[in-house]
Amino acid sequence: MNDFIYSYPVKTYLGEGAAAKYLPGELSKAGEKVMLAYGGGSVHKNGIYEEMISTLKETGKTL
């Protein structure tokens, strides 16, 4: 295998409404398709999944 460097920087936005406020700006830098990676069912229980899907649709992204 050839030597290489892999970098995966992460930004974390916290606070009520942070996803709706900041996600559209971040999504404008990405391609058309988006992959969501999550664990168990808590994203459905706390409403985050629906919030993300709504924001993705509003910005013209597909899964």
C-alpha cells in the first residue's frame, strides 16, 4: 500500500435550532446526494431525523 494521509475534520454546531440555522450553509458546499449515518432509534425519538430530512429537502438534496 502506498503511504497517504487521511484527514476528516469535523465542525460541531450546538444549541436549539442550530441545525436549521447552519446546515443549509454547509450543504451548499456539498454535492447533490447526502448520506446520513446514525445509530439506534434515538434520532427518530427526539425528532432530529425528521428535522434533517426536512432541511435536506428544502436545500434540494437527495438521500
